[in-house]
Amino acid sequence: MGESKGSGRVLVVGVGNEYRRDDGIGPIIARCMKGMMIEGVDVMEVDDASKLLDVMQMGYSRIIVIDAMHSHGNAPIGTIHRFNKEELLDTRVQRLLSSSLSPPSSTHAMDVVEALGLAAALGYTQGMDVVLLGIEGRDFGVGRGLSKELEERIDVIVGEVVKVLMVMVKDRVSSNA
């Protein structure tokens, strides 16, 4: 059996719908990451978390998912919530996140937690390191463009993605040595 496309590489996936205001943060951050062209890192955008099932079959052992979330006023816009795979598969965390990752009138067929749970049940995530960066948004109405507050946090969010990436790339290099 030959190596799969993602073998030995890290994948950054931006999830979201740019026509639902702050829900577009995932794809926007993904485009910023594409522009950085970091060695050993692939970047893609998906408009629906259900497409993560296909992504998780591509052979990547390390994936960072970026998606908008809304904790119903409990955190400032642009707050970065970080979850690892084990936390996302914990039923207590799943219940907590179920309403946060699906903004009101969500355009996603399923949220990231549901997609990861299904992928795990199907065996797709075995041996995979997954990190979700949930970015706090507030405006999920129809229209293009992020809220002003979220727009002002793009550099901070990209910086956090880079930090997570550097740890994953370092781990990848260490495990290949």
C-alpha cells in the first residue's frame, strides 16, 4: 500500500460559510495560512463540517480545524477556544459544545464535534492528532464580511494557529527521526 496524500504532513482546515458573516473566519484564516507556505503543512477550506469525514481519510496524522463558535455571550469576540481530540470525543464536552459550534440558523449539515465523533466511530481518527480552534464570533447573519471586532483579531488568531502548527511540525520531525 503506497503513502497517502497527507502522510507525514500537517493539515490546517478552515470550516465555515463566508456568506454568514463571522462564520467565515475559518476559511479566512485558512487563506492567511496558505499565504505563509509553511514547509510540511497543507491548507484547505471546507464550507461544511461534514466534509471533514473525507478530509480525515486523506492520511494526515495531524489536523488543525478552525471553525467559528458562539458561547452565547460568555466570551469576547475573537476568543480562541482550543480542544484536542480526546476532549472533543468526551460526551460532557460534546454536550457543552453542541450549541456553541452551531450558530443560530447554522448552515452546517453537522458541526465539527459531530463530524469528529462519526469519523472516530468509523475508525478514521485512529492515531490522528486533531486540534479544534473554535473562534468566538457573534454575528452569524446573512451577508459577507466579518464583524469589526473579529476582523481586528485576525493576526492574533493566525499567530495562535502558527503556535499550534509549530508544535505539531516539531512533533512530526521528532517522530520521524
